[in-house]
Amino acid sequence: SSDVVACVQYAYEHGIPIHARGAGTGLAGESLGPGIVLDFSRYLRRIVAIGDDYVRVQPGVVHAQLNRELAARGRVFGPDPATSSVTTMGSVLAIDAAGSYWLRYGSASRHVVSLQIVTADGRMLEVGRESLMEASQAEDGRRELVGQLAELVHREAATIAAHQPRSMVNRSGYRLSGILDEGHLDLGRLLVGSEGTLALITEATVRTQPLPGARGVALLFFDRLEAAATASLQIPPLGAVACDLMDRRLLSIAREADARYERLIPSAAEAMLLVEFHGQRPEDVRRPLAELVSKLHHAEHLCFDARTTTDPEDVEFFWQLPRRVVPMLYRLRGNERPLPFVEDIAVPPGQLPEFLRRLQDCLKRHEVTASLFAHAGHGQLHVRPFLDLGNRAHQELAPRLADELYAHVMEVGGTISGEHADGLSRTPYVERQYGKLYPAFKEVKRIFDPHNILNPGKVVAVDEGLLTRHLRSVGVTPPESPAESEAAPTRVDAPGAAAAPTLLPLLQWSQAEFARMARSCNGCGHCRTVSPESRMCPIFRHAPGEEASPRAKANLMRAVLTGQLPTDALHSDELKAVADLCVHCHQCRLECPANVDIPRLMAE
């Protein structure tokens, strides 16, 4: 923590932006920007203390590692981000992460006891639910901080209440609702979800929960997406702890990827709901499972088929459907890729069927296809339109799609971000969502970070070009078929990229194949996994620095191929040092959701 203090003080004195970073798996550019990147995942990885119902952690602790430690004590940290085997607890807190089990555990902010933070000017504080009386007498800087915030929240109380979305989840803007009551200001709830723009978290104490004694899962299959959305409204009242939706495209990928899923998933399924119940004994979950199937399948005929299980191994197998298949979208061939720039929409659950109709109409109008995964029980949608970043028309279409979809989101009382935070791609829309409350967000930022050095460009930056200015450079990748070639529109690189060089590959593949392999890495970070069940890079597991990760090699080669790095970089000691961290064991190739062949890239 003292190293963090020294680094922040240096940045403060020299006016250098500083960006806190965990595993770098965010989808909205939450930790990107010029200046100093403070990587917590390499060294601040200690579980400091474990109590009966709490745990104290440093920000670099991986979420799944923490829960493995807690499981030995019959406990769990409930909020469950999809990339649990990779994401760090600092990131979980920075974006107030949740996941499929939101119906049971809510988001991270619900479980925070206290935070050790470093302020923008380099002071270290322990904060939580602060007594206004005690804070007024503090001498460590807390007096000014708490006093100014309490005055702001009290003054803007009516505006805060009037400008909250009606969705069950919301991760856009700063949390000002519900943090001031009965002579206390909850700094922890404000800072959790603030994306490292107000302070840096160096330790956190969070509550844990008991593991369930029994789990039961149902897979419900539907012949229409609308029927699945309608059915999802009836599931939370039955006591479900999770209710996730997968569309036809994801189900097709699952059936093609694994023969077991081909037998499990009916070919006629247009959508599927995965529903889970918890209880102390197996009979506690068998009853609601039977009631669920009876209601939606036999009585109301909303779904045409169902599978249920209470066997622990089968429960995990059913859950591998969303956890394994969603990343497999990037295995699809072609230049159009599923882009997560509007992937965090949340709407009131009652509006879900209507919003899905609007979503489909919007996509049809722009002749765009998309994949859909949703935490339908609480109205969270992960929509990924298929666009080509090398196509100028698609680059221009992305903000138009975002404008139109976000307008529909706000009309139904939803939010542009339910669990992934604003980052670069959603920050331009924060003012549009909050209206008259937006100036209060700017004042919060000024109180904590008057010189704007902590993760600038997020939450309160007004810049309409943020969504497209920082698109990943993909270079010119020729069409894969003659038909594509005839229909191919003008292809350009991402904004600001240099001209791509012509390189003659030495191995048996064309430059186009070489480039396509490098660009196929989408940065999901699965190659940073610490899961004992996954075969993955042994070098990274031994020395968990970003340069040791397989995706670092793909990023370097893509940078050379797109002209972001000069071709001379191929002969540099720096690139050789990174390449030497690949020992050609091929573990990453076997496990990569996008099938990127890093050993072959490094051999080239």
C-alpha cells in the first residue's frame, strides 16, 4: 500500500493521470488511458484475514481464488462476475460487479464493510459508513471530504430521487441515492462502483455468506424468444436465485462445440432459460423445480421442453453453457465480430418483453444481427451486435446504434449500464441518462479529485467521440470468400492508426491468415485464468505479469501488423523478451475461447 501512496503522490505532484487496473477484462475501456497504469494484479494478491463472516483482501486477489479459500470454511463471497477465474477483487469493487446470482446476493456494494483507500493527493484513509459527528472532528482529511459530500447529497436530495432509473440494477454514474441517512454518510457505497475515478482501493473488508446446502437447476427451452422473456417474469417470485437467458445463436454454438450439449439442447430451441434454486437439503430444491416445470411447461405451455437436476456435477455442467459458450462467439469466422459496446443495458424486468421487441426492430432496421445473453430475472441484457471494425460504415453505425438503443432504454426506465460500469464507451451517455443530476456527479469528482488525475475520461467526461475514437486497430483483413469480396465495402483501419505494413510470413500461411489470427484475440483474459480445472499458460501462473499472458503476444503482433508498432520492433530486445515467455506448450491454444494459436504467432 505504501508503494501505491508513493506512486499517487508522484502522479499528483506532476499532473500525470493514473489508471488502476486489475485483470484488464473490462468491456467498456474502464481502465484505459494515457499516463500511469497501476496494475494491482501482480503483487497485491494477499488475503489479509478471514473471519467468521468477513474477509479482508488486497485488490489483486482473484475472485475465484478467494471463493476457493472461503469454500473450505463453508462460506462464499456471493456476487459472481462472469470472469470469476480471472477478475480481481479490486475490479469487482471498482465497478460494483454482480452476475447471475444477483437475485440472491445483489452486487458487491451490498457486502462492503470498509475500504482502505488512497486519495488523489496520496493520503491513505480507512472509510466505510461514516458518522457525520465523528468525521467533523477528524484530522486526517475525512472532515472536509465527508462534510462537503454530506452537504451536496442533502442539497440535491430531491434531484437525486427524481433521476434514478427504475431498473433493479444500475451501474452508471455515481451512487448518491441512499448513502446519507440518520447522521451517517456511507462512503463505501459511493466509492464501490466509481471505477477508480474518486480514489484507489488498496484493501477491502467484505462480508461473506454461507454456501447453500443443495442446488437445483432447470433448463427451459422455448420456440420463441418473446416466450422466454415472458416466462422470466414469473420465475423470481418462485424463489429462484438465478434466471439467465440464452438466444438461438448461443445455443447453436453450444450444440456445435460439444456433443453432450447437442444431445441436451433441442434443435428447435430459439431460446433457453437457466434457472437455479438454493436450499439446505435436496428436497428443498426439488419442490420449486417441479413447480417451475409444472407451471411453465405443463400448465401454461410457454416452454416446450425442460431438463432439471440436483446432482452437483450436472449442476456445474449446466452452468458451463453460459460460462463457456458466450466467449466462443469469437470463434465465428468472418470480419464481422460480436462487439460489446451496448452490452450492459438493464431495464425493469416487467419491460423486458417490450424492450426485446424494440431491440429486434432496431437491429432489423439497421440490417445488423446480434447475440443476446441476459440475466433475465433482474432485467440485465448483454447485447453484442456483429460489426466489422475495419469497415468505415460499421464504425459510423456503432454510435447510431448506441444512440437509438439507449433512447429506448431510457424510455422504459432502464439504464445504459447495469453491472459493467461506464468506461469510455458509455460515459458520453451519462449526462443524457441523468439530466439535471449530472452536475452533482461533476461536483463529486471535484471534491475527490480536483486535478482530474484518477482515471480521467470516465463517468463525467463530456466527449461524444469516446465510443469510436479508441477502437481497437484491426488492419485490413481481406474477405474470406469470393462472395464476400464482391460485396465488401470500403475497409479502413481504426481511427488514428498508421498504415499497415506488408510482411511476408515465413510459415505456411498467408499474411491475411496471419493477421486474422492476431486480431482474433478479443482480450477476454481467459488466458490469465487461475482455475485449476483449466489448462493454461504455466509461465503466467508462475509470474503473473501481463507480459507473460498469451494475449500480450497477440496484442504485440496485431500492433506490428496494423502499423501501431514499427516492423523494426520485431527485432527488438523488448519483443524478444516477451516472445521468450512463450514455451510452446500449446495449453493456451487448447483452452482459448477464440482458438487463437499463440505458439504459431510466436514461431512466426
